[in-house]
Amino acid sequence: MASAPHIVVIGGGSTGVGIARDLSMRGLDVTLLEQGNLTHGTTGRMHGLLHSGGRYAVADQASATECIEENRVLRDIASHCVEMTGGLFVKRPEDTEEYFERKLEGCRECSIPAEVVSREEARAMEPHLAKDIDRAISVPDGAVDPFRLVVANAASAQEHGARIETHSTVTDLLVEAGEVVGVEVEHDSGSGKRVHGTAGARERIRADHVVNATGAWAGRLGEMAGVDIEVRPSKGVMTIMNVRQVDTVINRCRPKGDADIVVPHETTAILGTTDEEVDDPADYPEKQWEVDLMIDSLSELVPVLAEARTIRSFWGVRPLYEPPEVGSDDPTDITRDYFLLDHDERDALPGMTSIVGGKFTTYRMMGEEISDHICAKFGIEADCQTAEVPLPGSEEFSVLRDYMDEFGLRSPIGRRSVERLGSRAETVLQTDEPNPTVCNCEAVTRAEVQDAIEGSGSDLNAVRIRTRASMGNCQGGLCSHRLANELHGNYDEATTRAAWDELLQERWKGQRHALWGEQLSQAMLNYALHATTQNRDNDPADGDPVEFAAFDSGDPTVGRSDGHDVAADGGCRDGD
Amino acid sequence: MSDAESPHEFEPAEPNTGEEFETVEVFPEDSFDLRPGSDSCYKCSTCDTNCPVAEVDDEFPGPKFQGPEQWRLKQNEEDYEIDDSVMDCSNCMRCDNACPAGVPLSQMHNTARGEYVSESMSKRSVTYWRNRILANYRTSARIASTVPRLANFVMNFGPARWLMEKTMGVTSEREFPAFATETFREWYSREGGAAGSRERAREHRERVGDPVDADKKVAYFHGCYSNYNTPEVGKAMVRVFERFGYEVVVPEQGCSGTPMFANGMLDDARRDAEVNISSLSDLVDQGYDAIASCTSCSMALRQEYPELFDIEGVDEVAANTFESVEYLRIHEDLPGALEDADIDDEMAAEFAYHAPCHARNQGLDRQAVELFGDLEAVDIEDVGDSCSGISGTYGWKSEKYEKSMEIGEEMFEHMEHAEGDTGMTECPTCAMQMEHGTGYEIRHPLELLEAALVD
Amino acid sequence: MAIESDVLVVGGGLAGLTAALAAARSGGDVRLLSYKQSTLRSASGLVDILGYTPAGDGPLTDPYGAIPTLPETHPYRTVGVDTVREAMSLFDEAAPTYRGAHTDTNALVPTHGGTVKPTGRYPASASAGLASDGRDMLLVGLESMTDFDAPRAAAHLEAAGVPFDVRGVEIQFPGDLRADAKVTRYAKLLDTDGEVSVRGRERPAREALAARVAPHHEGEGRVGFPAVLGDDDPGGVRAALADHLGAAVFEVPMGPPSLPGLRLEDHLFAALDDAGVSIETGNPVTGFEGEDRVEQVFVDKNGAKIPNTAEQYVLATGGLVGKGIDSDREAVHEPIFDCHVAHASDRYEWFDGDVFGDHPFARFGVDTDHHLRPLAADGDVEFENLRAAGAVLGGYDFAAEKSGSGVSIATGYQAGHTAAQEAS
């Protein structure tokens, strides 16, 4: 092909990067635009469940079937993002037999491997399950790290020539002669990697086709082009526990309801969720009762949760969509299926396609379908490769290799690092320099942080989602300044200070929902460290100049004559 | 109550060895998931500043990593290995005493060490067997003490020690402790056992005007060392307690498990714990309190057992176990008794006192100095809060010997600085290290109490 | 039979230690019960008095001058400025290695984050680092110590406008220590001047460290290191480095674990030993007996309850970090005596949305009368013989004000002193 069509994909969530990767692998010229960091929207705000399809096996079998197919694909192509934990649908005595049987039947109808396990077997697998559960169905649920998956997709797209722009907000769609021909975008800090303090820039990007993959924000993009896209955003809370109380995904075996799932996620467990329609995907109330509901309801399945430490809560907004004629009242009735809206056919507006609805587990399938659609538009015959070609990090990779000795790391640190980096571990961790651990909670070493900085610019939140640094129990209390230190050398002091502050604010945001017991004590310790020890809240570098001469410059009678004060301040014991 | 009335027809005076004891698996898998323990950690690292090993050995990553961090990073997959550095922990348990947030550090270390030994350590390795033999000191001691003089000769016979160093990795720098020609239990039997003690306790009650049938009875957990090596400590315990009107019984008992915990030999420790809990909980039910003269033994009964083993009665025994001097301090007017005490023998000395690490968690590290500080005939000086460095079996291992002496250096220096050349401590292995590092003779606080209070 | 004393202090942090010392100096027979080690080891070792007003004005040059302007409920107002001065004198006596007593004026000390902060007393080890001292400064970082990046801290100080030139360099600590070596490992090597291996040769640690710095040293009058310069003999370590480098040597106070905090704790415990205070650590006080008076408290040892009794009691168990104040999803409470702790019933009113906003949780603690006796919700004294000191007190945000140590010392002093007087 002389010149490949240029496709602008808007949205840096799983769907957007999935499309970008697919199209670029097929040889198209792709630009991806994301208003925040990758995963800024819904993708970064989900419970990390890799669906087996079991959850949809009764009410939505089409979705269930797609899930189990994609579940198998992702285990293969994204092995370093996926942990095959297995899942259980646990029936308590008050849950109906009938639903249990329907669930089992439904799984079998959708070809989801499902086995009934007794109470004893279930509790042997998960000792923290309540003693009085009845029995359970085991399914191949898993856990997936959405950050890692999205970053790997974006990296793959880049390898295939795509341009990825984060912190770049689409401010308008360019419509000429009734056709979308491009976008107007505002870059926060110039194009390329984000660097704090760099001047912003506006750019008009012309495109042969624009893909709107903005999820809950799809309606807003539609407005710019004058078309209606009736996304019905629905919020759900997720509460993060400090440790994994379970190593298997625990679902409550009853019809749809709030607070019915615990997902072991990396070092934590995530409790979910609620389902409540909101008007604005960017601005909605985050309520105490939602958090309390997670803990109170899910401790019926896993009693230890009642006293366990939560480190934060966050809310995600599902970009649900249903054709306007369906008219469901309750958001839980809205299908989890996805819809491809060809605006040429639908609204007589050529040049743009939207993809709405759907779920994380099937992101790749959605990308494949939309890519097929676009290729067809341009008469390109190219096969989809995303189901076969592993993502960067998941190539020919075996976690069983003894990486610990190879990289001089302690067993669990090496283990966690390799799990995160996958096949890139060797490139990243092999270093002759000292490689201290920067984030102790999540076992993230300097080498991994430096690798992430290379991919993130000066944005420490982008470093965070790549590495999990500052996502453990101290929530950045003891490592935020270390991360800022790591930035320095790559960026100047003012830039590192801005990035540091931004990280502190971001970490505070979710932690506010966990402020009682241990996490309130942690928050107070963090506050004392940042404000008392570091004086970050009254940093003279940020504020008014200080009149240094007005303060104590040292006791003139002590030690100045010989240039140092070495009075015996040694041990406390006699003779020291 | 006479022994015959005891519900289990148990004769505490009978020095049973526990060999025939049948273990009952109450909880077949003691596989505690300690990840929730990480919830208490704020990452303040106070524990790390208390670790005597991390201070001299940067290969050891410190208690925070070994405890809450490692546990939090762990996933219940079979190939999630415990880092081998856990074997460098000396199990001094100072981190427990440090943590402001109540993280169960030593429980995490003990469990991780147990897991490492059972899953990652070769059972055919010399190190494993060396550790196992060191940990099961009681077994060797029992055999040796049947022929104490021969054992004392052989154990410190140069060529034998050379061979042990070369083949087993047991340092030849140290002298093995001497075995007594008469064990404490043999002496106790000879003195009439429980019946004899009851009689003497009654005499003392009469002497001071207490009711003759006062309900004052304790069960003595002497541990291995007081039995085989320093029976004078056990004898002092019995005499001092009887002087306050307590009848002392000496129940069937095995090793407290301390050296086994330190070497990750949890199965061995459990076997002995079952014997100890079984016999002590019977006595606790009958109103006895359990008394140990070794602070590591009391520590095991009070803290490690309930943390590591689900054995029936374990909590009751823990709540009713005390260190010997502590018990008297709580129940008797010890300062009053010492006020007009008179010491005119060799115990009228100047003591360099070292508080064992295991005394710290029990709040006993200042007890001896506070108690004896006002005694006229003696001087007692605290040699500081450092670790002695031997930590039971740690300092016996060839590869750890140097580190052990480096840790102990601070204590040795303070001992040299102190007046006098007699040391004092509650812990038999600390005593070994104190003697090894300074050549001082080392006494137990009970011996001083005996000198002060028993005619 | 309970263990007896005139004054029983519960808590072994700065407030409890000061209370016990003040009580013992006032002639009381004093016993101190401390559960675990205090937050002194988490703090920088600087002893702040007052750096900013609650409204955020500052840095204040004169902490004492600002005390009368504080809200009436502030613990400093409860004890009064004269008591603060007396208490600081006691501290100065007990901690002879601290500096700053020669003036009422605050000092500005560089922090490991690169800012400066106002403080009332600083360890001798930090004295050559003051930001109002005009000598040029070289900061030395250790490559594997992620908490302190000397070039970044230097650039940050420059941005803060310090009146001297400052540079930062990173070196590798001699001896190829593992990257995760603890601060105590560095301190021990320097304390003992242990041998480290440098290019195959064994050299004493102090000399080897100085040799690593020397090529980077361009005649600056002072050289700063992260606070790892010895635990038992920091003066000796600094003197040796200073001799080798021909410049004053100082430490930049660090976050946890803090060696300066640890050294301060050692000094204070030694002062208590000298004063004849009986000390027991390791086990928590979990309960008490008494109605209007506290009759006795119980130390829990793995289930055994050991009674301790006294005439007067001081509660110095710390705040949210030290767990003298605890919370759950519903409420905030004081766990030992269940003293009243004022707080909003909605826990979403416990915090501000901004990370450095005006956080109510930072001011959680017990309210007291003028004698530091905790008050119940109705304003009545909870127990006539119980006084509170330090972070367990409410009504002040020590982190924002930089007043933590000063409040602990002043209220500890007052509580201990009064308790001893009442008991006699």
C-alpha cells in the first residue's frame, strides 16, 4: 500500500489500546489520544477480574461465551498480566438451590469448565471462607492487571509504528463537508511523553477515520460531532484490602446484586461492587455507605474482612450502552455486551465509528471487530494477529526460571519483579549498579522504576501504574519522595517537585475512603513524615521567600572555632 | 490436695521423660496464613533498628522484610519460596519488643523459617542435620548426662572438636558446657520429690505465720539446662520458693522448643510442646502456676506456643506461666524481704548483669537491676541493652561464630568496664557467651536470691 | 500483690519519658510502663517547639512569642509559656547533645526532602547544617539509599533560596554493602571503624568513606551526610570525617528509621535510669480499676493480668500513630481508660480532601482541664488522679504546626511534675 490510512483512536483504556494495537499490526497508521494517563478512565478503575463468563452464565449467555473465549486468549497472549487464580461461586445457606443449579447449568451451556466443590473442599482451598457456607462451583476466573495489560498493548502498538499521546484532550472534532476528518487536541505539556512544566500545545490532527473509544465519555465526543450516543454511565465502588485474604476469586452465588465479589489482585484483594447510574462520568458522589456495604456484605463470605485493613477505595464508571428502544430502568439490567456504532450508517456522518459498552475481558475481541470494520471500509485485507501474537512481556516466558539469583534480588522481590515484567525482566533488571528497593510494600526496585520513567516521562502516576510503586500499605507514605528522587537525574528539581506533589495528591484521593483503624494511623504517620519531617506542606521553595538571617545560625560558643561541633553526643552509657 | 486425688493420677515427682507420650493431632495442618498480620505494619522500620544481626551483617535484610513485607508479598502458590536469608535470623525476638504497631514479627519469622526448612532445605544436607542436632540439645544432653564425666571429656576433646567443625560446622572456638554429675531431677527426687517439697513449704509457712494449708503451689519448668548443666539454678529455685511457702512440683517435660524454633524445626518443637502443654495444663487446672527460671523457656510457653501451635490448653498455660523472680515480685513482698537480707558468701560480689533478649518481651529486662540495686552487700550493673550475640544455637554455627562475637562485642566491652568479674543473667546460653567472651563466672538471679534469703 | 509506685506513667515516648523524669526530679517514686518502642524512632530527632501558627503563618522566628496567640484549647495554652520554658530546660539538661538552647529563635534545618524546616532544638550532629549559616555546603548521598538524593536535595535547597552555595553528589558507601543494608549497619561500621574492603584492600570505614568524598569536595566549609553517622559514637565519627575532609561534618535528619531519634531515646532512658525510675517495657496496659480515681491498672502478659498501682497516673500513650488514640469505622476512642475523644460522627468529616488540608483527624485526642486531666463529654474530669500528656492530647495539629516534640515535653513535664507533687 502506498500510504496506509491514518486512524485516530480516542481513548487510552483497554478498548482504545486494543484497537490501536490491532490496527497498527495490520499496517495502518495509528494515533492514539488519551486525556489522562493510560487507563485514566474505567480501565484503571475496575476490580481486575478476568471473567470466566461464570458471572453472566445465567442472565447473559452471549457475554458469558465471549468471556470464556477471551479468557483463554488472554492467558496465552498476556501471561504476565494474568494470574490464573481460579474462581468460586459460593452458596450460603440463604442463597437458593435453584440459582446454584441454574448457574452450574448455565456454565456448562456456555462451555465454561465448572465443578461443584463441597464446603470442606472450598475451605481447604480458601481457609478464610465462612464456616457455614453450603458449597461452591469452581470456574476458571482469573485476575488481570489492567494497567500492565494496557501499557503492554500500547507498547506493542508503538512497536508497530503507532503514535501514543497521553494527557492530550480532544477539544473538537474536525468536520468538513459532513464528514469527520480529524480532531483538535490539546496536549498538556507538548506532544510526546509528559513532562511537568512543559508548555501545553494545541494540535490539529487530520485522520482518514476517527474511532471513538472513550467509553463513558463517548456521548461527549458524539456531541462534538452533533450525534447522540446514549451511554448510560453506571458507577461502582471497589474497596482494596491491604493483603490477599483469598487467593481465589470469590463470587457470591446469587442473582445480580451489590457487593458480591472478592478478587485477589497482586498483593491485595479487591471487594466489589455497586451499580448505580450517574449523570456525569467525571463527577459523581463517592459515599461512605458504599464502602461499608462492601465490608459488611462480603464478610458474610469471608468473615476476616470485617476486621481487616482496607487501604483505599475507588469508583469506576461502566460505560454501559443499550439501544434507546430497550429502555431498562435498572442499570443492572443493561447488557454488558458491546455495540459498534457506524456513524455513517447510523447518523449519516461518515469518518467516525464509536464503540460502546462491553467489558474489559473482551477488549481484544472488540478491538478485532472494529479493526475488521475499519479495514473493510478501506478495502484492506489483513488478518487480525492479536489473538496469537503475545504482548511485549509475555513472549516465551516462564515464571519458573530462577530469576532471583540472576538479578541479586531476594526471593519475593525477584519473584514479584519478574511477575510484573514478564519476559522483559532480563532487560530491565540486569544492572551493574546498586539496585535498591524503592517501594518496599510492592517490592519495586530502582531498575524497574527507571525503566518505567523511560516510558512515562516525569509523570509519577504513570510510573505507579507501570510498577505498582506506592500502591501498597503505606500508600506512598514512605516512598513518594524516593520516587521523586528517582526522577531527578532525568528531570530537573522543579519538575520532580511538581510530579511528587501530584503523586501525593493522587494517593490521598483514594485513601480518604479507608480512614479508620490501621489506615488512619498510617495516614497520620504519613502526614507527620511529609509535613513534620519533610515540611512538604510549607515548602519555602513553593511559597514566599524566607528571611534566613532572622533564624538561629548556630550557637556561637559551641564548636564553630574548629569548624565542627563534635561534643560527645555519643552513646548514652557511662564511659561512652 | 494429695497427688492421689489428682484427676489424672499424675505423679509430678516422677521424672518422666515424655518418651512414651502419644501425640494427638488436634490441628493436622498448622499452616497459619499470616498475611493478615501485615495489616498492622506502618513500615516505620523500628524493628530493623533493633535487629542485632542486620547491624553486623548486611546480607540479612532485617525483620521488616522477613516479617510483614515478605508475608504480604507471598501468594499461596506452591513455588512462592521463602527467602533463604530467614535462616540468618537468630530469633532473638527483639523486633517483637520494638514494633509499635503489634505486628506478630517473630511468629512470622518462625513460621517462615519452618516453611523454608520443610520445603526448601535439603534434608540430606549437613547443615540441616547440624541444625537439627543443635536444636535437639536435650536429646544429646540426656544421653551425655548418664555418663557426665566421660561426656565432658569427649565433648571438649580437641580432635573431636576439630572433626565436628570440619564435618558438621559446629565451631571449635567454644567450649561445650559441662554436664553435672547429678541432674536437677535426680536431686529433686532425692530430696523427696513433691511430697518433700510440700513438707518444707509447710514448715516455712509455719515459720512466718502463714496458714499452713495456704494455696501456694507452683510447677517448675526447669528446661534442659538447669537440669543437665546448672542444677544449682534449679536447686536455688526450689529453695527460694519453698522459703516463701510454695510447694514446688517438677512435672514431666521436654525441651521448651526455643532452639528448634530458631532452626525452623517446628515439628520437633511441636512434639515437645505437646508434652509440655499436656502436663502443665493439667497442673494449671489444679491451681498451679508454671514457673521457669530460663527466660527463653518462659518465652516459649507464653508467646511462641500460642502463636505457633493449636494445642488444647495452650492459652491457659501461657496465661499462667511466669519467670521465677517475676512471680515472686508479683506475689510476695520481695523488696521487703531483701531489705534486711544478709549475704556473706561468694555471692557478695559485684555483678555485671546482662538482660537476655528473650527477657525483654516479657518486660523483665530491668527486673534484676531494680530488685538488687538496693542490696547492701552486692553491686549490680546493667551492661547495656545489646544482644549477647549467641542466641541459643546461632553462635555455635561455624559460619555464624564471627557475627555472633561481633554482636557480643558491645556486651563484652561493657562487662570489662563494669566493676568486678562476675556476670549475671537469666539465660543459660547468654551465660555461655558472657563466659566465653570475658572469662567471668556467670550466676543466675535465683542464686543471689538464695544467698540472700535462704539460710 | 500489685507493683506499687507513687506515680505511674503509661507510655514511653517523648511525653512519657519527660513526665517520668519530671516526676522523679520532683521527688516521686516513679514507674514507667511502655508497651513497645515509641514513635521517637520514626521522627527526625529534631525537637520542634512551634514553627507555624494553626493558620499556617510562618516559619516563626520566635516560638515562645507565638504561644499566647494560640487558641485557648491548645495544649501550650493549657500549660502556659513559662511551663514550656521550664520543660525545655529540663530537656536541655537530660539531652546534653542537643543544641539551640542559646537562643529563643527557631533554627531552619535542611530536611532529607530538600526543604528547610523550623525547629527549636537540634542534635549536635545537625548543627553544622543550619540553613542560616552562610558557609557553602556539599551534600553527600549514598547511591543505594533511596531516601536521600543529594543532588536533588541540593537543587531543592537552592530553590528554597538558602543563603549559600550548595551542591550534591552521590557516592557508593565503601565496602560493597548490599543495597538493602539497614541504617544501623552503616552506623555500626562507622561506630566501630570496622574494616571495609576497597579495591581488594581492607581499610577502616571512616577513612574509606572520607576518601570516597574527598575527590568531590571543592572546599565547601561543611559536608552533610544522611543521618547514618554512628549510633554509639556519632561525635567520634563526625570528628574523624571532619579531620579527613578539612570541613565541618553534619547529618541531614531522615525519616524512619531515624538514628537521631534513636539516640535521643537512649539519652532519655539513661536520664530515667539515673533518676531512679523503675521501667518496664514490652507488655500493654489493657485495663484498670476505679471510678472517680484510677485505683490500679493491669499489664497484660499473654493473658496474665499483672496489677500495678499508684497514687497518680500519667497517660502518655501517643496519638493515632502510637495507638494512644484508636479508631474504627464508627468512632474514635482512647483504648485504656476510655477517655472521651471528641470527633464527628460521620467519618467523612474526619479529613480534608486535600493531602495537606486542614485535617480534623490530626487534632484527635483527649481534652483536658487546666491540670491536664482528661474531660468527659459533659466537661467533668474523668479521673481525679489521671493526667494526659503528649500526642494523646487533642486540639493541636503537630504536623502542620511543627510542635510535636515541644508539646510532648511541655505537657509531659507539667503532668509528671504535678503528679509527683500530688502524690507526696
